[in-house]
Amino acid sequence: MDIVTDGPVLLLAGDFDVRSTWEVRTAVYEALAAHDHVVVDLTDVGSVDVTALKVLAAASRQAVREGHHLTLRGCNGAVRRLLHMTHLIRVVEVERHAATA
């Protein structure tokens, strides 16, 4: 898993699964400590498992408790389906379209 931090945006690339959750979790919480609104961009993520999505859901809940905000960007159809199947879509915010520069 490659993680590039661009201010409040975390760009993830590779497979986001149980093996990379600790690394992503750490990066997300560090970003939330520095910014009120953090975006996790999954555009270049090849595959995601439920454990990885649970990490993002937990971070989203924690962000809300602390008055911050976490948004997922670049979720492909498979990620969106998994979010719906696991009901995690109720916990995380997903951007409809990536912001243009």
C-alpha cells in the first residue's frame, strides 16, 4: 500500500486489505489530528476488503466525535457495493464525484 499525503488528502494506491490497515489507520489519524476535514482518495486502490473499510468507518466515527470530518473519494463500484452490503455506507461519507482542480 502506497500512501501519499497532500495536505488534508490521503492518496492510497495498491491493495487496501488487512495487511495494510495499520499503516492506513495511522496515516488517517495523523491527518485528522492536523486537519478538520480529511479526504481519503481510493481512486488508485486495486482491491479493498471489509477489514479495511471498517478501519475507515471507525476513523469516520472518531472524526465526528472530535468535531472533524472524513470523506472517501474515488470509490469504484465494487467498493460502493461492499459499503452497502456491510451497511458501512451509513457511517462513512462518500463523494459522488472527485473534485476538479
